Amino acid sequence: MGGIINLQVARVADIVSLPDPVNGIIYGDITFQAGKGWVTWRATRGNSKFTGAGENTTEGPSKKNTLDFVFPKDQSGLRRMLQLAEDDQFIVLYIDANGKQKIFGTRDLPAYFSFSQDTGDSTSARNAFSCRFYSEGPDNSYFYNGEISVAPGGSAPALVKVGSTVLAQLYPGDVFTITSGFTFGFRLD
């Protein structure tokens, strides 16, 4: 399913530490300055999406990541908040319509913000702010699992089985030698 169902924003300046990603996932909790935390931005439902467009450059792979959303109606307080956000750096936590938590931006590679306002030209047109978090450069979008405090170690083990009996668990670099007068068939799962 497409779309974003929850959008939370934090200023990079308010974050003390953010765990490093491991295999595309950030494990562990994010530590904030005292009194700071995530701020929920309530965008118009059905108008939010994340896009990551990759390209190869002379410097290596690059991503143009964007998270687009809409706020309805031109309001003075909202406009001022959006203007201030244009001068800042962010980390965005969002939940997509499939229930996956994702982080867009890091302390070293933050997301930036821009917006435009359009009153529309008829009574049926939308009077709204079109907003965007964006970045360009190395990919800075990750799955997020704050409930697991430590990333799993190494790769998943390979299991050596006979029927349903596990004979050995092999990790990268392990060797399993079979010495027998019989021929064994095996399959790596």
C-alpha cells in the first residue's frame, strides 16, 4: 500500500545521538536533548509520499530522496513555522501505509525542508501548502527498529540439517567437514 500514515520530525540540533545503520536498519533508541523529542506534523491524509531516485555519478552512487506532503489552508502561524523550518536540518521518522517505520536523514546527512503555497484559482481548487523534506547525496533513508537496542551480530547462520535434526550452525568463515563412506546430498537455505 502506498502513502504515509504518520509523520514525526526532529531538529538535528535537538538530537544527542542516533545509532549508526546496520544493513539498512537503524537499531536502538534515539537520544534527545533534555525536553526535546519528536514533533508530529499532521499533513493531509492521502497526499504524503517518499521517493528515492538513485543515479550513478562520477563520485559514486547518489540518491535524491524526497518526502512530499500537504498542509491545508494558508494560516499565519503555520506559515511562520514553515518559514523557520526552511533554515533548519531535520531527521524525519515516518510510518508508511504498510506499517514500516523509517528514518529519513541522519546527523551527518540531514533532510532539508522547503514549501510553496497556492490558493488555487477556483472554489474547487485546494488552498494549501505543498511541503517537501529533501536531500541529495549518499542515501540517508533507513528502516527503523527502536525496540531492539543492539543490532544482530553478523549474518544469519547457515544450518546443516539431516531431516529436521540440526547438525551444525555455520557463520561466515566456519567450515563443516563430513567424513563418511556414504554420499551426502545437501542444500543451503
